Amino acid sequence: NDPADSGWQRDPSGSDHYETRRQCRAVLSSSYKVMDAFDLLGPACRALSSHLPDDVTLDYHHVDYEGMAAALKFPKTEVVVGGRQDVYRMGFVLKNNEVGLGGLEVAPRLWREVCKNGMVVEEFVYRKIHLGGALEGAAREILEQSIYHAVQHALGSMPRVVEALNSAQQEDETNPLQRLNVIGEKADLSEAQRLRLVAAIGQESEATRYGVVQAITATARDSVEVPVRQRLETLGGKVLMM
């Protein structure tokens, strides 16, 4: 409903946020057990520190009224793509939603060292419904194991992602600009985002599907707002896996 019809008041600063004490984030059925993002972080950190390399860095994170997202990357690794040696950093995006739009998600993410572009491959996402807000005893251990298995699932999918990168570099794109225009329209991107895609493709030397993916992820890299960056990184992954 329109907040004006609900007796809610805008924040005095004039922002779009409403007073926390008067804001209803969601109305959920009793069968949906909310797992708060803050409660998730403790088990997530334990799962990561127990099973993953020491050199795990946070690339970006975002928290809003719908949920949380955090992109992590691992140490550098050399990968042969298109017959050339390239340096990537494998990783994943950890997402949690608290308002009924989904649960815990872990999606593979690839970060290319030379251009600083990231790409999320949701085709290999791991999803798990919420275990509930009271994470005590065995529930915490189950959650830690779920996160661990989700991360292993993400890392295990990387060979298929690299295979897709190889294929994309071999697939010529006769009109990359037209392709990006179609992608921008289908993805309902804003006019400003489409213009940034056009500028990015102008800097690409490869007229291949890989070049199109690079233009999308370069636009993501230069986006200030994290939700926009994450959406474009995911779009790049979708185009890669077409």
C-alpha cells in the first residue's frame, strides 16, 4: 500500500526511508521462519574460516530493507582461457533475504585480475530455505554445514564456468553494439546504463561474445550503487552461459 494511506511518516531528512519503528518490512505466513542476516554472519564466518583459504577478501557488501549481499574472493589462480594464461580470483556471493522473497543463496563469482571485473553465475546457485531465527545448538551446526556445502558447490562449478569462457572467446559477434542494445532492452536497463554499455563495448578489442560479457561486467565495475553492480554482474554471467 501507499505509505500515505498507512499512517506512516517520512524520515525528517526527506529520504525515502521511513521511521524504523513504524515500518512494516513484510508480512509473512507462520510457515516462513525468518533467518536474520545478522544471525547468519556468525555461522557464515565460522564456516569460511574453518574450510577456506586464509586469503579471503570482501569485494563489496550491501544491506537494505530486503536483505543482505556480500561478495568474497579467494587468492589469485592462473586459468587458461582461449589458449591464453589469465589470472582470476574465484569466489562467491552470499545472499540472505528476510522478507519472504527467498532464503540463503550462494552463487559462484569470478573476478578477473587484469580488468578488475566481477561476474556472478547464478546458473550454479545454491539455495536453501531458512532454518529459522533461533539458531542455537544443532541448528547453528547445520547452518554452518549448509554454508560450507554451498561454497564447495560454487567452487566445484568453476571448471564449467571456465569452459564457458573458452567457448565465448571462440564465438564471433558480428554486431556487439546491437547485441548490447537487445540485452539492455530485455534486461530493462535504464538509459544511463545502456549508454555506459555502449561506452564499454567501444573499449573492447574482441568482437566476440566474451567481449560483450566484458563490456557488461566493466559497466558493473564502474557502478557506484552495489545493487546495480550486482545486477549487472549477474547479467554478465547469464550472457556467458547462454
